[in-house]
Amino acid sequence: MPPPESIDTLLEREAPLQVLRAALQRARSGQGGCVVISGEAGHGKTSLLRALAAAPSVPLQWLYGACDPLHTPRPLGPLVDLSPSLPPALGEAVHAARTDNGLFPALLDWLRRTAPMPVLVIEDLHWADDATLDAVRYLGRRIATVPALLVLTLRDDEAVAWSPLRRTLAQLDATVTGWIRLEALSPAAVHALAQAQGRDGDELHRLTGGHPLFVQQVLAAAPGRMPTSVREAVLDRLDTLDAGSREIAAIVSASPGGLEWPLLATLHPAAAAGLDAAVGRGLLQLQGSMVSFRHELARQAVHDALPAGRRLQLHAALADALAAQPPRAGLLARRVHHARWPRARPRSAGWHRRPPTRPCRCRRAVRPSAC
């Protein structure tokens, strides 16, 4: 486990910590177990484990390994990470990745005999290679027989379509496996964090949707600035999508508040296939017939990354499409937004504020720079 960081308060994470503490208590009494921690990237899976490791407790042996999104996956990557903590012969067997000659039974036997009690953490299981999934299946089906705790973390928005991982999780011993899904922070929690730094809680929640990492990064950045870490994380996720899905994300990014599915299908005839991938990767969401970004910051990051000409084209197309719609509440404001955007909104709405107006000598309220 990485060195514990200074932990102040993990808001709304006491219930997950209780699940982990209970699993540790059972393992110390002789019945091992497994805990699966899932959630969106940035929801605090690693922070939760660091809080557990930092809390006063009986001596534990933290064994930490992680899967990586490598172009050429390394067999048993997480076990290679922790191999320096293993006996030399077992460490060599892990590096050799010979899973057909008793490696897994030897690892289970070592977990049974080693002291202090081991906590084996495998992070980012959604990126696991086949050999690692085999190791998890083997250990997960037998973990109740050893005084140890197996902790698995994964991004469920990246694991949805990966059937080998789903089958692996389904084969864990259900009688000793606990499940934790970390949710976004509530508006009340976001308001508490914002108030501590003199920031607007409503605006912070609107931008982040309660995403813990986004909340933290926005509060750390200067007011009105898009955190570089957030932008890069969003664009990295966008880059993993195919061209059709990226096009869907680009169209939706030009429409604050989301875009109706029939309208999106009109603008992009092959929208269905692209939408499925973008939703599966946790970038977009479908609520009723409305397609939108899961987080306003993500929308702004994608929109601001578009070439200027492409942004002009998208807003013009949306203005034309909305002009053909029958009148309804809110439609006129949306049409005005897209029609005015090239002249008055050179950056994404909501983040870069327009300067305040003031009366000038011609008795019109204008931007100060225009008078």
C-alpha cells in the first residue's frame, strides 16, 4: 500500500469504511474475505483504502498491486508489483508467470502462513490481464479458508462491457464477499466543502455533479479557471472512444443542459452506436430522452477542446435544427444561445463569465470595453 496520506475527513464515506472494518475483523478471527470497491474514476477508491490503512489498528501487512492500461499487458502485473514482499522462490515464480505449475496454490498457502495478517489489494481490475483474472478467481473462491483480506477496486463505468471481468466477479465466494459502490457527493457535502473555502456551493455542485476529484480540483484552482487535471482526464477518456462516439460527444458538448435524442439523431444519423460507447465509458448519460454529459466540467472541457471552426459549425447546425422545432418552453432561449454564440460566447457558457454591464453616456447597458 502507498504511504498513507494525511486524511482529514472523508465526507459520506463512513458506511464503506464500516464494511471494510467488518471484513478486517472477520479475517482476524480466521475467516478471510473479499471486498469489491467500484465507482467512477475519481470517486475515491484509493483514498478510502488509505483512510483504512491510516486508522489505528492491529498490525497488518499491506500488499499492493495495480493493473495498468498497457498496450502489451504484463502477465500477473499486480502480483509482480508486490513480488518484493514475497519469498524469493514465490517472487521468481510470479515473474515467470507460470500459472500452470502450482503458482496460485503456493500464493494461497503463503497468505495462510505469513504474519502479520495480509491485506492483498489489487487496484484497477478493469485493466487486468487474463492471468491476473485467473489469480483473482482462484483466490476469491478460496479466500474464506485463510486469515487474509482480498480487496479489489475497479471502475464500473469501464468494466460494463468486459465479460471476462464480469464472469470473474460472479465466481467470487458470495458468502464472504462484500460490495461497495462509491457514489458522488451529495449537494450538502459539496456545500460544506465550498463554504470552508468561501466558494459558491450551488455553482460548485452544478459544475462537478458531486464528483469528489472534480470538487477537489476546482477548489484547488483559481476561481473561474478550468483545472488542467480535470481537462486532461476528460480528454484522455474522450480519446479512448471511436470517431463516431467522439462526434456524438462533440455535438452534445455544444448544448448546455443536454440535447434531446430525436434532435441528436437528426444531427448525426448513426448516433445510436456512438451513444452506447460514450455512455458505457461514463462520459455521457441518457435520462429519459435527454442526452447530456455526466458532469458540466466534462462538457466544457470537450467543447473548449474543439477547433474554433468546428464549434462555429456545431452551433450553427444546432440553431438551424432548433428553428425547425415547434414552439415550447425554453426553446427561444436555446435558439438565441446558439445564434449569438459565435459573436458573444467565444468560450463555453457558464465557466467564463461576461464582464458586468454598466450604463454609459449613451444610456445603454453595455460591456465596459464597448463604451
